[in-house]
Amino acid sequence: MPGAEAAQVPRHIAIVMDGNGRWAKARHRPRSFGHNAGRKAVREVIEASLREGVKALTLFAFSSENWQRPQEEVGALMSLFVRALDKEVDELHGNGVRLRFIGDLGAFDEPLRQRMHAAMERTAGNTKLQVNIAVNYGGRWDIVQATRQAALAVARGELAAQDIDETRLGQWMSLAELPPLDLFIRTGGECRISNFLLWQVAYAELYFTDTLWPDFDQACLRQAIEDYARRERRYGRTGEQVTPLS
Ligand code: FPP
């Protein structure tokens, strides 16, 4: 029954794409070589998500902490983003992908910012799959910016402080308009969240794999989705409440 099968597919997947550096090191190549290879893996998961019927895919491309990396690596990543935007947007648009960048975009230089905004505007009408690229993003930053918006609404007299609740604050969090995060994947063997989507991860299923990001392909995504389909999501209730015994 196709409906039952579709329910097993997460509507919203987030990925911490870790392991590019180690992948390059194993090949005695610079870290930027690993990031370049990581770009192919991004294509793979976008294609697989389109095929699987995933509605939103959120990728951690550059954290607010990544600025601390050697200047050379940060520069290589920035030019990789520019090249990727110049090369991939046409095809993504043709495939019905809506592109969004989330994070504090103000820190990027003007040409890159312009490209990001142009890509968002160009693909704004697409509905098949939304791909969110988190850049200069941090989960704590996200909670702070939502809180700031709530404080401003209170200051303007549009909202009473006692009316701030999870639903209200959640509306200001990045990606609030999308289906809730179902599946959180991290490649590269580490088992941590690393300040990604802290608010949104509350009820997501977590999936950690040793596979290094450049090796993550469509079969790897399928495996993660199959693992997700076997999980029982209880949201604080008992197993019997979720799946009553017949
Ligand atoms: C983490 O691996 C990866 C990054 C900080 C960069 C992610 C960027 C890409 C995958 C490039 C393509 C992205 C787009 C959106 C075009 P790491 O360097 O921390 O690896 P390590 O843990 O092995 O050192």
C-alpha cells in the first residue's frame, strides 16, 4: 500500500556532513579536496531525497564555529560554495527544488550573499523538495534570534510576555514553516549534535554512522531511512498508547 510506505519516509531530514577532512587525509590530500568530494555527496542525497519523496532536507555546511578553522580552509570552503551555486542552481531549479540558506548570512562577503539571495529568489516557487543549507548557523544563535524577535514584539505591544510559549517562540525559529524534523543524521563517527538545530531536534530520531561524508551515497540514505522506519516514535507516551495491542 503506497500510503503506508510513504508514512515510513521522513518528511524532514537534517544532516551533519562530517568527515571530509579525514577522507582527504587518508588520501594524502588537503582538506579542501575532501570538501570538494563532499559536494558530490550533497548531489547524491538531494537526488535520493527527490526520489524517496522527502519534503525537506537541511544540511549543515558551515557552522558559526567553523570561522576558527585555518584561513586557507575557510577561503576554500567559501569559493566552493560560490562554485556550487554557479553550477548547480539551474539543475536544482529544473528539478523543482527550493533552496534556502539559514543562519547569520550577514557575515559573508557581498558576492556570496548576493548569490545566496538570487538562488533563494529564483527557486522560491518550487515545491517538490526544500533544501536548506545552514551556513554560519548555530542552534543557540537560532534560539537567541527567535527570543530577540519575541522581545521586540513585546516591546511593540503586539505580544504580552506571559503569552510567550513553545508554540509562539517556535514560530520564530528557523524552518518553522516546514514539517518538523523527523530524522537527524551525522556522518563521520562522532555522536554529537554540535550546536545544529537544537530546538528542532527535540523529537527527531538520531542516526549516527561511521561513513565519512564523501562516501555517503544514495544507498547510505536508504539505509538511514530504513532504520528510521523501524523506530517507534512515542513523543513521551507509552508503546501501548502509540501502537494499541489488538
Ligand atoms: C565537516 O567535515 C564538513 C564541513 C565543515 C564542510 C561541509 C561542506 C561540504 C560538504 C561541501 C559541500 C557543501 C555544499 C552545500 C555545496 P570536517 O572537515 O570537519 O571533517 P573531519 O571531521 O574529518 O576533519
